Amino acid sequence: MKKTALFELHNSLGAKMVPFAGYYMPVQYDGVNTEHNAVRTSVGVFDVSHMGEFIIEGFKSLELIQSLCTNDASKLSIGQAQYSCMTNNKGGIVDDLIIYRLKEHTYLLVVNASNIEKDFNWICTNNKFGAKVSDVSDNYSLLAIQGPKAIESMQCLTKIDLKSIKYYNFKVGEFAGMKDIIISSTGYTGSGGFEIYCKNTQAIEIWNKVFNAGKKYNIKPAGLASRDTLRLEMGFCLYGNDIDDNTSPIEAGLSWITKFSKEFTNSEDLKQQKTIGTEKKLVGFELLERGIPRKGYELVDDENNTIGVVTSGTMSPTLKKGIGMGYVISEKCSIGSTLWIKIRKNIIPAVIVKTPFVNL
């Protein structure tokens, strides 16, 4: 089991550490609701250094990325990032990822921790372009500084105007006294803020300076549990739950990052899927009675016919009600429709809603 550069620091803060995607990671510190609310109202910091980072470089780097990823990376200028996914030969999702254009022919791909080896092998196996592909995951740390006060509280740590960095754009420069730091206006919470990519040797000093700067904003360390409740309130997909090797981006509501202006793995089949429709779709739902939906729970209609399955669920700290996502057969998935969730021996009613669940 691997440890991030901040492992000892998390222990000293009393974090509850759990194995996750091959790493010991902090699942919570002061409690899920406390951390969740800090990110929604002020600022919180996540150590997400378990995420994978690949560098793809060379004159054919863009061609490789275009052949594997659904979104159109040719639209990226240097300093811009893009959400995308890689598809397999069956039309399922190998992984969802963020692509950063660092230089003219150099890109950074940030992938899910649980998929690092799988993704790297997939990219290398399909590299027919001679691009150089490097896995630099073990060299870098990643801090997600999230919340409406993130920019205001952290501005004292850099001369870069943080509020000038547009969403899904980034700057490379000095931060917390460290040079060549990637400051990216991205995140997995919906509350604004940015993500900091640094070398492992810089992580502890940056963390300490971040918390010193955020002290008067009541900054909180936040763990994986609150990261999950925050992303779920926004309707963001989690790989391994809402998307995987057997779900297509069309089914998952990711048509907006699936561009058919170019060819990519299994693009013809997915184009047909988009035209004729899919048998199931990923939907969001809110419980109408008390209960918490969990992954794997059965979804049924008013005649107790199975119509789908829950992929993610939680008690929303913001809404104070159970929310979830799941795949439902297409003819039963319209907004406002009622479905029922089998929670142990109970059947709880829910209504299909448009995501995000929370409008910030």
C-alpha cells in the first residue's frame, strides 16, 4: 500500500486513514458534514495525490490523444484544460480524465487512481504515433483547494491573479514560495477553487502555508468521504460507480464531451447510439421519504418491475435528504417520474430530478 507525501501529516491531524486505490488516504478528519459545509461555505483542502499523471509529448502527441479520447483536444490552447474520457472497443469507458495542454506538443493527462496501470497500458498499447508517454504519478502531489473563499484566502500566496484564471484554465508559476507550480481552476466539488500540482518534496511546505493563509477563513482539511458527498450533489460521475468499462458515455449523459468531428476508439458505434438512443440512461433522483440509497440497490416501478440500479447515493448534507444516481431503462427515466428504491426490506419512493441536485 502506497503513502502520499502528506501521510504523516494526516495522521498528526487525527485523520481516519483507509486503503483506497492502492494508497492510504484520509477519509475524514472532523466529520463528513463539517468538511462538506466548509467547502460549500468557505474553503477546504483535499489531498488527492493518489491521482495519476501522465505526460504525453512529441509531434504526434495530439494525434494519439485524439484517437483515444472522446472530446476534441485540438481546441485546447496552451494553458487550457479539458474534461474527457477514453473509450474501449466495446464503447465502454476506460476512464474519465482531464487533459492539460502544457506546451505546443506536451500534454498532461490526469487519471483516476484506481486506473493508473490500466490507463497507462491502454495508451501505450494504442500508441501507433510514436509519441512519448511517461507515467509521472509517483513524482507529483495534488492538493484541491476548494470553496467560495479559496481564491480570496490563497491570493496572498502568489503574484498570479487567481480570479483571472477562468474555469478549466491554468497558470504555471510561483505559489507558496515554490516555483513551477500548476495552478488549475478545476475541481470535483462544484464550489469553485483550484487544484495545485507540485512535486512531492514541496507538498508539506505548501500544505502548511495554505493552512496558515486560510486560518482566518476557518479552513478545514477534507477527506474522501466529503469529496464524495460534494461531487454527488453536483451530479458528477465517479469511475467504478456511475461509469465503467461497460457503460458508454452516451448512456452516462456525457454526450457533451463526446465529439464526432473526429474518429476515436469505437466512435462509429457511439455515434449510432447517440442517433438511435440507448436502452438505459444515468439519472439523478431524490428520495421522498427518509432513507439513504446505496450502490447496487434495485430500482423498481409502481408494479415492482425492476427498471434499474443505484450507482451512487448518499444523505445530502446540503439538502438534508437522500439523493442518488443510477441507470434506468430509457422509457422510465423522464424528469419528474416516480420510482422506488429497495432499501433492505423497505421500498422507498423517489423522484427523478435534473442534476445538479444543488444549485450554487
